[in-house]
Amino acid sequence: MSEGISHVLYVIDGRFTVKEINTFNMINDSIFKSGVLDYVTIVRTKFSNFRNEEECEKSMKQTREGNKLVAEIVNSCNGVVHVD
């Protein structure tokens, strides 16, 4: 990715759904194998407390504890940004 993509945003509408998990895994299997996961940031929309760092951390903790597949996705990426 030295000359092309410097960042990839994977936008989800609220929380991860089965559809988003499947889509991410499909993309990961085909495109992200080249090591691009280091450049992927997940953008979680519809998060009204996005300015509150504690609420963002609480959300991420719940996300990681709630679903093993989602935790693997989140942990494999460059991070998560919350927005409203």
C-alpha cells in the first residue's frame, strides 16, 4: 500500500449485525489479505455520546465481550471511531 491507499474506513450503522460481519469477512478474505487491515478503521455511526471517551470505551468493551466474531474484527483493525 506504499503508493496507494493510506486508510480504509469500514462504516457500520450502529452495532455490528450478522450482515456486516459477513460482509467484512468476505472483503477480508478477498481484498484485505494483502495486509491492509493495519489501515482499516471501523466507523460506528449513530452513537450520540461520541464526544464522551468513557462512553466510547464502554461501548467497545461491550462490543468485544458481546460477540467473539465482532471482537476478532475489531481487534484486527486499526481502531474504531464513534460518530453521530
